Amino acid sequence: MNLSKSRLLLIFTIFAALNLTACGSIESAAQDDCTSIGWQIGSKGYQDCYKARLYERKLDYSLPPGDKPSPSFL
């Protein structure tokens, strides 16, 4: 494998790892929010809280309506 292919593979691997890490952080933050106020994991109230907090966090990180993503310079 030549040097350019190995660099491309390394960059792709790093971006994939960062992408997976970012998704997990939203979910773990929503879980932390619900457990910090006293909900027990697995209870009905916890499930409702988790779904609501996950939805809110996804809205926080999404683009505003009608906004188009700008091109990346990477």
C-alpha cells in the first residue's frame, strides 16, 4: 500500500471514530440528565425523560430550519 492510500485510510478511520464518539456523547448526556434528577434506569419515568432529553439535545445540535450546510474545507 503506498503512502497516499495509507494516509487516506488513516484520515477516514479518525473521522469515523470521531463521528461515533460524538453520537455517543449526546446519548450519554441525555442519560446523565435523567439519572442526575433521580430516575432509575429502566423505569417508565426514566424512559420518558431519556426520550425527551435526547430529542432536545438533537434539536440543539441540528441546523435551523431553512439553513443550508456550508461546504467543508477539509
